[in-house]
Amino acid sequence: MAYVVTENCIKCKYQDCVEVCPVDCFYEGENFLVINPDECIDCGVCEPECPAEAIFPDSDPKATEWLGTNRDYAGQWPNITKKGPAPADADAWKNKPGKAALLSPKPGK
């Protein structure tokens, strides 16, 4: 089992979850974070740290459609181990529905 980052992270990317991960399994895209499900140890410490409430266990129906996205981009994007700044407009995007089409495939910097 693993944890999965879902749609609500898109354009929010707060990164509070990154600092608490004991195995550094977060990867950064331009406007989204993912968890490498093969590295995640299912400890769950990231889930309550996410201000956007975008992280779920892979057994949760909300995570099902995002598991492949997390796995795919974890193999393409750079690993992130420290919290960086959230986008300036993150709060405006928090909890907005229908953000999946806005997911950028570009890696983070």
C-alpha cells in the first residue's frame, strides 16, 4: 500500500508533506507533486500535513485514478526533499474542482 497525491494538489503544491516524509518519496512537477508508490512505506505522516487535503491511501476510491499518474511522473520528475514556496496563488486554487486538465507534465525546478 502507498499514499497518492490527487487532483486537489494541482496549482496548490504547498509542499508541507515533503518535509515530514521519512523516505523522501516526493517528486516535483511544475504545478503538482507526486509520491512514488514503490518508495512509499505507507507511514501516513504526509496525509494530515497537506493543507489542500490532496493525499489519500491508494485503497481510497479518491486515489484510484491518480495512482498511475503518481507512478509515471515519479519516474520523470526530480525528487524533492525540502519544502519550497507554494505558488503565490495557491490559496485561490485550493479546493477548486476540475483541475485535472491543468496538470502540467513539466518537471519542477
